[in-house]
Amino acid sequence: MDLEDWLRRIEQLHPRKWDLGLERVGEVGRRLGVLTPADHVFLVAGTNGKGSTCEAISRLASARGLRVGKTTSPHLVRFNERIVVDDLAVTDEEVCAAFATIDRARKDISLSYFEFAALAALRVFIEREVDVAVLEVGLGGRLDAMNIVDPDISVITRIAMDHESWLGTDRESIAREKAGIMRADRFCVIADESPPQSLTVATVETGARPVRITRDFGVDDDGLFIRTDTGERRFHRPGPPQLPEQSLLAAIQAVSLAGFTPSAADVHALYSDLRLPGRFQQLPAPRRTLLDVAHNPDAAVWLADRLAACKSGECHAVVGVYADKDYNAMLRSLVPLVDRWYPSDLDDPRAVAAADLADCLVACGGSVAGTYGKVSAAYDDALNNSAATDLILVFGSFLTVGGVLDYLHVPV
């Protein structure tokens, strides 16, 4: 079977798309011998900023000459984006071989699509003999498939409202689920500036060693500071980064705790050069385009703040979102900054219909150009209706951003 055949198969093997729990996937992981995928393991959870944190950890570890495996989800265009070694997505053949090995090892144990993907990443990292494994939690933390691995360093990014039907209806409940990645006597880097009380309680209950932003690491009038075994270490603060600064700070702190403190040049490069597809990604042509996978209210607020600082001319926004998101709040944050809206259907039954998005936008005071069956059609209309000095914003989900990247043949 080729990769597309495998992906179709694993989508149909398990009765539930999301089936949180560690018993099944943990047993298969033990059979495969993948529960220790590298000498240094980072496990990253949180609501927003996880992908940026994983990317920053990977870059800093690579700069120290270490071989790095990184796994994140979901992907934008190709499944292979989920499994990266030394900054290159693995091949179809590697993924297929991993899937085949997992399929044999599981025997009568049913695994979900995400569990297959998580185990495949761990298997590839073992095969490639990586020094560092950077693992992003897909959903929650406590019961997420990646939590079968014991991390050397845990990282928890910003906690916000998302996936409420799975994780709880307030930040306290959601934080308790994220805290499930903490381990006794292991460092946990907390990058939320106002962490819920339940996160603090969890550090005591688990015996984890919390390292908190603004208290132990962060930014002050004298620059960046982090905590090390020998005391405080300081760096010059470069100009504003492309990615969320909290994520970069968390990464700098995490790798330092792991024993490979970055150089001043590494930190400068992180702030100056680090980019990640779909995270405030700017394309100059065919029209100045800004792509961001912001898909919950907290992320939309961050996007609105950044958009306000860089907007020139009119703004035309292509949007597509999932129905389980608070898309009313997301859209309200951006309506004041957008001149014309282009809501699109998505090729997923969980998506909000473009017509419903249009109704919501009109109720919020937005100007809607039309509704579209495909993201590519919405983007085309935005191109046709915009001037050379205008900006096209694409946001709302990975599927929305990925659709435009694929349509424009932009490599990811």
C-alpha cells in the first residue's frame, strides 16, 4: 500500500476519531519498544503556541549539533509534515514502513488515526537514532497518546478555551488536563503568564519542578533572562519575533534545563529568522497574503493585534472554521480590521457551513463578498476584488490555510 492507502485505512480502523486514553496505545508502544524515543525528550502541551515552541526547541537543539526528531499535528498539506527529522519531513516510504510495523504489533488492539500517527513518529525517531525528540500533544495532555512517553522536560504553553467538550468548560478544568504531562522531580516549563490555579496545584500533587514565565524566565528592562543550574543567564533582547515570544522564551528555557543552553547567536537567530508555515506566514504574491492557523478566540485576539500593526490598504479575509470552535468570538475580534469577508466551506463534516459564517459576520457588522464551496474559490475572489496595495488574510483552521498553500503550490 502507498501512503494514501494507509491513511484511508487507519481512518476507518477505529470507531471513534478521538478516543482519549493511554491503555491501548501504551500497550502497542511497549510492544514496539518506542517509549524512550531519544536521550532527551520534550513533551509540549497547551492551547496556543505549541507548534511554535516545538519548532523553536528543535532549532535550538539542532544549533548545538544534535539530531532532532519533531512531531506535531495536524498537518497543513501533507501527512509527512507531522514527522520531521533534522528539519526535513520523512518520506512516504518511512511512514508506510512504520504503519506496517505498528499494524503487525497491535494484533487485535484497535488504534485511532492519531494513535497510529503518534506511534509512527516514535518508531521513526528510534529508527533514525535521534538525540532529541520533540513531541507535541495533540489534544489535552493527561490522556493524549503522546503522554505514553516520559519526558525529561515538559512544557505547557498558554491555556485558553478550546475543545471544551473534551477538556472542560473553563481554564481551570483545561489546565488540569494539560498538567497530566508533568512528571515527578522533572522540570515543567510553564509559559502562561497567568496560569490557572489548578496548574499550580498539579505541580505540588505530582512533585514536578515548575519553572514559570515572568518569575524564573522571561523579559524585563534588561533583556531576556532564564534559569540555569548555576543561576540566572541573560541575553540581549532582539527585535520582535515572527512567532509568539512566549513560545520562544519557553523553548530557550527548556533546552537550557536539558543541559544545552543556547548561545547569544542562537537566540538572536531564533528571534530574527525563525518562521513556521501557517503561523503569521506572509506571502508577497500573487497578492500580499497573510496566513495564520488561529482557530480559537485566544489565537484570534493575538492575530488581530499583529494584524493591526502591519495592515495597509484594505483587508480581505478568507475564513473557514470548525463548528466546535467559538467562531462568533473569533470573528468579532477581527471584524473591525477586515473590509471584505470570504467565508468558505471546508471538506470536513465538522466544519461550519459558509452560509452560517456569513450570517454570523453580517450580525457582527462585517461586509460579506459571498459564500464559497472551496477555499481556493474564496481566495480567487479575494484576489479579483483586491487592489495591489491590499492584504488578503487567510485564517480559521489548518484546513483553511493548508488549502491556500496547496492552491498556490507553496512548499511546506
